[in-house]
Amino acid sequence: MNYTRCHSELFVFDKIAERAKEIMQCNGISCSTDGSSEKVILEYINACNKIIIPGKRKVILSEELREKIQKRHFCVGSRIVDKDKSEEIVKLIERFQELFERGEKVEYHLSRQAFRGEKIDLLLNSWNIKHLHLSMLLSNAKSSMRKNRSEWLLFCIVTELQAYFMDVLPHPNKEQFMAYHFLKIAHRNKWMNYIGYSECREVLPETINIEIKNDEDIYNLYESHVNSGFKINGIVYSPYMGIASSGDTMEGSLKINKLRKFIREKLRINNLIVRDINFIKAQSFESIIYGYIFGKESEEYKIECKEFDNILGRLI
């Protein structure tokens, strides 16, 4: 019985991975074609973290962005853009504030990397900082994203009920991406908890050797996958979760473990040996497990999609 149930757990886990791949493909999100079930589900979790689900959100502007808007002061490198361009940028910011507050779709203004489940990115994966292309041309499909690309990007943190507008910057080259710039904004505006860090008041700054002063310090820390506390401007922060050796978030690994436990408990409590699974709603995990309970065939055991969504996240 234990041997059979163990195989049932693996069978259900593999079926969930197959479904996760189908959902990603239906939503235009690429994933590994030859990865293990665990890798596919990690990529699904990664994709869920990148995408912005439509919903009304309160918009909060950083002090830095407020100042830029008030002074109409936007720069490309060391050059201040002209008044007309500054006005255009402000109107774009106001437009996107409207979109968030009304709960409209904005995901097709995200970076194309957001639609690659296998792509791991420092700002997106580790800090939940997204960037949107500021364009008046709204896009409602991935196929039209190339038409709304913009030289100006809105960097923001998006939670279920709020959108924190950090800054608006010209599109940087890869080597110009300024992770330290965003860390400073999060620190000054007391938003560090939204990018995965908590302040450690009980830790003396002089006892922490790692100090973040520039982009290089950040990249060295993350490339070595060090989940350590660090200090910035004399304040010590520690990560809630951190990153795994693969570069995936620890949160993703914990969700995988939670999913395995969820499946195991469902089978154990219902004394269920699985014969097959039927997913009954398009692009969801809602399912009926066909199996045997106490030796009798059953087609009655249903798992609501929200039970999986609560563990893994959702794309739609």
C-alpha cells in the first residue's frame, strides 16, 4: 500500500507539472522543454511572480519620483531632457497610475523576459521589482508588445493591493542596470520589506562585515548565492527567503515542498490510490482524481483550483 501511494504522489506531481507547462504555453510563456517536473513547476512559480494579475491597486510614489515629477526633472545620462519631453513622461506616469487604480491589464507592458519562465532575473526574482514600458499605446496581447516598447521605463513593486512606483528611467543597457539605485530607494522609502528584507534592530551594524555601497557589491553577493544579512547606510537588513544555489528563490523551493506535502496529505487523509486525473477547467489546476478509496473505485474526489493557486500562485 505504501509503495503504491508513493507512486500515486509522484504521478500527481508529474501531472501537475504537465498542467503547469500547458498553462504557461497557453499564456505565451516559454519554459524548459526537457526539464524535470520540479524544474517545470519552479518555472511556473517564477512566471507567476513576474506577471501582474489585473486588480485595483492603490498607487504610492517614492519621494524620489515625486520630486522628479514636481521639478519636471528627468535625465538621460547627465543630460536633462527638455520641458516637452518631461511633460510627456509625467502624462505617461499619470496614465499608468490610472491603469493600476482602475485594475486594468498592464502585463503586456512588462519586459519580454517576464514571459520566459526559465529566465532568472535579479530584480524580478529576488526583489519583486518589475519594469513597465511607458507607452500610451496599450497592448492586450503578447503579439502586439513590440508596438508598445518605450525608451522610458517605470520601475515598480506590485503587491495584491498596492503598486509602489519607484522611479522612471530611460531604458538601460544591461551593464547600466543600477540595482544599487533601487536598493537605495527602497531603503529611503522604508519599502525594504516589499523587496524581501527586514530590518534587524537587534543586530549591531559593526558586527556585520557585508556592506552594500554599489552595484558590484550587490552582484557579488547574489552571484555567490549568499543568503546573508548586510548593511546599508548603517542599517542591517536580512533576507526573508533568499535564493537557492540554482538561482531560484527559496520561496519557490518552499512552495515545491508545500505542494508535495499537500498532495501527500490529500492522498493519506482520503486513503486514495490514484488511477488518473482529469483537469476540468481550461487553464486551471481544478481537477477530479480518479482512484480507489478502501478498494472501491471512486470518481468523486475534486480538488479546487484555488487550493493549488494558494500554493503556487496564478497566471490569470
